[in-house]
Amino acid sequence: MHFAAYAYVGESTVRPLEYYDNNIGGTAKLLSACAAFDCGNFVFSSSSEGELGDMHDPETHLVPLILFAAMGRHPSVQIFGTDYPTSDGSCIRDYVPTFATWQMRMSPL
């Protein structure tokens, strides 16, 4: 399973070569190692986090920000984007239940 991609959009615009090297180059190296050892299954989880319950400083993931605001640990949730072709102008977000995500990642193994 590959969970090692960098995922901060803002940071990626400041350090694009580091992101490219890790996300593209690192994945290519991992796939080469899998081929060398005749790995039959590979799960690429591009936006997954390396461990459950990890924290980001600053936190940029929408779901934790919503939960923090609901618990009073954050004053509000800021949604960016007002020019998308939706009723409120924000982008469409689809979420997959955590257990379904786990099942999808474990089924090939």
C-alpha cells in the first residue's frame, strides 16, 4: 500500500520539484521495487493519510476543520470558491465512508 504522497496544495506551488520528486519519483521507485519482487497487488491511495488520527499544523483538511468548529476548537469553517457552476458557487465534494475506504484498500490484498 502506498500512502506516502505529499498533499498540501499551497506548499506544492512553492516547492513543486520536491512534490514531483516525492509523489511521482517515489511512486515510480516503489513500482519498480514491486516489479522486481513480483508483487501481485498494489494499492495506491493518493489522498490518504499515513496513520489514523494524524494532525496537521496548520490543519487544511475540510472534515477535521468542520469537526473542530463543531467542538468549539476552531471559530469557523472557511469554504473557498464562489464561482463554480453550483447553486452556492462552491465546488462539489464527494465523501466516501471510512469503512468503505478501508474495504476498498484491503480487498486487493
